Amino acid sequence: MPATPEAAQASASCLFSLGTLEVARLADLTIFTLIEREHSGVWRWAIIGFEGRILDDSRELSLARAKKTAEDALRLVAA
């Protein structure tokens, strides 16, 4: 499946791989989360702000945990 233009732009701005990239937003905010499989058993997440600046990032041992942690971090940054 080809990457969306949004995922391609996000990947270009922060060096995430398009192979496992997921993008999530809260409403119409200018910040969003990215999650990628960094390697077997490790998922990297990041909060991306204006002009592709990484506001927060970390790694988790499962995709589900990476999604939850990224969502929580996005809510904190957006508050």
C-alpha cells in the first residue's frame, strides 16, 4: 500500500520509516503523533509540532503501548 502524502511529509521531516509509519492527530491541531517499528520488538513514537519539530519521543516494547503513550503525550502537549 502506498504511503499517504501526509505520512511522506512527516517521514521526510523527522527521518521515520514509511514501512511501518502511523500518523494520528487530535482534531485540527498542528501537532500530531508518529509511530514506527524501529526494529523487532521496539516501537518508536514521537510528537511532531510546527515545521516538523520533534516535541517529545521515546520507545516502547509493543505497538499498543507506543500508541497509548504517544496519545497520552499528545494530549498533554495539546493542553
